[in-house]
Amino acid sequence: MSFLIPLLIAVPLCSAVANYLVNANSARWIAAISGFIQLVLSILIWKVYADFRAAGETAQFLLTAHYSWFPLWNINLDLGLDGISVTMLIMTSLVVFSASLLSWNVRNDAKLFFSLLNFLSAGAYGFFSSLDLFAMFFFLELAVVPKFLLIGIWGSGEKIASAMKLVLMLMGGSALLLTGLFVVYYGAGGNFSLTELASNRLGREIQLVAFPLLFIGFGVFTALFPFHTWVPDGHSSAPTAGSMFLAGISMKLGAYGCLRVATYLLPDAAVAYSPYVIILSSIAIVYGALATLMQTDLKYMNAYSSISHCGFILLGIGMQTKASILGSVMQMVSHGLMTALFFGAIGLIYQRTHTRKMEEMGGLLKSIPFLSAVFVIAGLCSLGLPGFSGFVSEMTIFVGSWEHSDAFHRVATILAAASIVVTAIYILSAIGKVIFGPIRQASHISLEPASFVEKLGTGVLVVAILFMGLVPFWFTNLISEDARLIMNQFTLLMNP
């Protein structure tokens, strides 16, 4: 079954080429079918992985594949999956399938649009399944140029400035990453293999140098404070599918890198720098929530909210308990699904009302009930209502964070938990203004109802959010052992 991961990467790459060789209408169908195949493949990978585990397979990474790339520098395309990366693949395929469907009405150069979208998804699959640090960096960078083009060509508002800001910020993060990777490479005697680096721990001095480079580099991608400034403008200017990918997947690439590379491979430094990670994460959580409270544009609201929610991911990583890391991974998945759904709903509402200003909308439940219901579901998941994925992920982080008995960790946990109150205020306020109350504009009395394609595109994300919220043990059973393996790295510090 080692062919499954390369196949999952190859499908969007082939689709990207095919999209550009056919007419616009055929490109839409190819993108939708490709997205469906990717979703089916990711679920099949999940099943095969679970079957191997049930059969007693104990290797950390399964479905591995090895391809020699640049043997002179010991660079290989090594692929493999554990429970954490399996969940990331499933989340990615869900968002990609949904984004492909919700972009059905793209008119301006649809062929290029869907080609770029598939390049983004191929980069994400490769990144989450790479066991070679250089290959991981390559797949991360594969998505940067498509992001710039998606915003610059199909975006709105100050799209060129926003696209330039996004690319410059991410390039700065990439520069730090590349520097940190070479520090690790030379410190390990010329080795990029993730599994070998985990087995043969680097010296403490090298870790202390490499960790801030890698964590901040990946942190730029996941809105680590104060390197978050590209997020509001980038998300708000991007087209619907671009916003869904940026918030739903791209920010998780950074979070996954912070966990899988910086924290897992450099545990000595992760422990030493953990207070700073916790401080910056707590600031991001509180600042993001308060900044969101001031927004009147729906896209800006969701963008600033993403800064806060991604702060929970980094907080869970910084707390370094099994429960907090488990919650961090669950938050990656939950936020990926929720924010993609939110941006999707906002984009569909904007297509009908031609405004994103909350004060210009109202009573949409009467004219577009299905999209209004989707908007409400995304909002309730964002504020952490029980029964939705946001509740189980954030509560797991809080439980894991509270395991520390000292004042510093407890205060950070309380501040993070208190931000939920602020989240409830701006989410319920937005729902009240946009969905309920009187209709403020005559043109909003009769709006186009959601099409079948739009219902399917949003419906798959709604089902995933509810599934994760109602039966979270499907996810915890999948990733709990891998969270324990990460924790073992810290245990070895106390018992060398």
C-alpha cells in the first residue's frame, strides 16, 4: 500500500495539468472530480492505516515510500504517515473538495484558477506526509506562488498589496526555516531524515540555535504573534476558495511544522523556550479575540478570529503535556474545517448581497435559510459550543494546560479560556445582525437560494464538524499514541 501517498499527491498534480488543457466548464468538472477522488483516497488511507494498527503494526510511520532525490546531499523523498498526519490529510481533502465546489461560478480564467488550487492541495499532501525535512520545505514552498496568484488575480479590495504582503511575510518565514534546516542538517552530520533525527538527538547547543529559527519560521505561516499581520489582509482579499485554503490548510502547515519539526526534533530547546511560546500564544489568543470584536467586515472578523484560534494550537504545543498536544492536533483539524466553512458561507452570502458589512445585512434567514443555517453552525463551532468540533479540541487543550500546577501556566490557561467569552460576544453579535432581525435592504428580500453544488460543498464540512464533535474518540484513538511518542521526547530529558 506504499503507493497510496504518492497517488494522493499525483492526483491533484495531474488535475492541475488537465485543468489548463481543457475549456473552463470541463476544468470545473475535473477539479470537482479530482477533489472527490482525493477525499476518497484520504479516507481509504485512514482505513488502511487503522487496519495496520489493529493488526498489531507498531512502527511509528506506516505506508512508507522511499525515492532517492539528491543522494549527494542525502536528500530523499521519504513519505510516511502516523495518526497525526493521517488526520491532516483527511482535513485537507475535505477542504479541497468543498473549495472546488464552492468555486463553481468562477468566471475569470477558471482553468488557471483550478490549476492553482490543485497545486496548493498537492503541496499540502506532500508536506503532511514527508519524512525528509528538505522535501517538507519543498512542498511548503510549492504553495506560496499559487497563493500570490489566487489573491492577485481573483481577489478583491487591495488585492495586489495584500498578495505582496502575504508573499513577503511568508518568504521571510521561509528564509528562517531554511536557515534552521541547514543548522539541523550540518549539526546532524548531513542528514534531513526526520526519523533518524528523532532517534539521534542533536546537541543542546545546536537545538537552542535551530529551535527559534524553525518555530518562528513555521509560526509565520500559522499567525504567530507578532508575525500575524499578513492574515487579515490576505484572507479578506482572497477569493472564497483562497480564503478557505489559507485559513483552513495553509495555517495548519505552519502549526504542523511547529509540532512535528521544531518541538518533536528539538525537545531540549522546546522545553527551554516553552515560556516564550506560551506568552506569545496567549497574546495571540487574547489580542485576536479583542481585535475581532471591533470588526464590521465578515471576512476580517473571521480572519482575526483565526489568529486567536491558531493561538490555541500553539498554546497546546507550548504546554507540552499529552492532553495539550492531543488537543492541539484536534484544534488544527477543527479550525481547518470550521474556518473553511465560515469563509465558504461568507463568500456565498457576499455573492448574493454584494456586501460583507454586517450593518448592511439583516434577516437573511428569511431569504436564504440554508446558507444562514451554515453560517450559524460555523459560528457556533467557532465559539466552542458543545456538540461541535471546536468544543472538544479547545477543552482538551485547557485540560492539558491545567495539568501544570504553577501560577504561570495556570494564568495562561485562564486567559485563554476567558477569550471564549469574547468569542461568544462577537459571534452571537454577528449572527444577530446578519441572520436575524429585519431585512435592511430591499434587494435582500429575494435572494438566490443555495444550489445543489453549494449545499454539497458546505454540507461535507458541516457533517465533518458534527462528526468530530459528537464522536471525538475516532480522532483521539487515532492520534493519542503519536501524542505520547512526542511526549516521550520530553520524558527522556528527565530520564536520560
